[in-house]
Amino acid sequence: MFGTSMTYKRSRRKPDLFSLLLIVVTLGMSVTLAYQINVYYGGAPVPIARQGPAATGVGG
């Protein structure tokens, strides 16, 4: 009888902010790394100029 109360309150634990930050940072780094790997290995090769402009055409 002594332990029961009319107002029942659930004690909800607050999430640990440092753990939440680590999860977000890890997820962000994983997405970034996956994107870079996809761009480097999965995409079409980036066109590279074979010859630069003549020296007289550059500058002012």
C-alpha cells in the first residue's frame, strides 16, 4: 500500500548527448566516405586537358 500512488510517473532516461554525437558523426563520415568511393571508382573518368593554352593566350 505504501508503494502505490495515484500519480504514476515513468522515469524516462534522457539519451546521452555524447553517444548521440558519436553516432551522428560516424554516420556522416560513413556517408561521405561512401560518396567519395563511389565518385572515384564508380563514375565515369574525369576528362583531363591534354594540352594547355598557348603561353601568349594566358595572362594580361
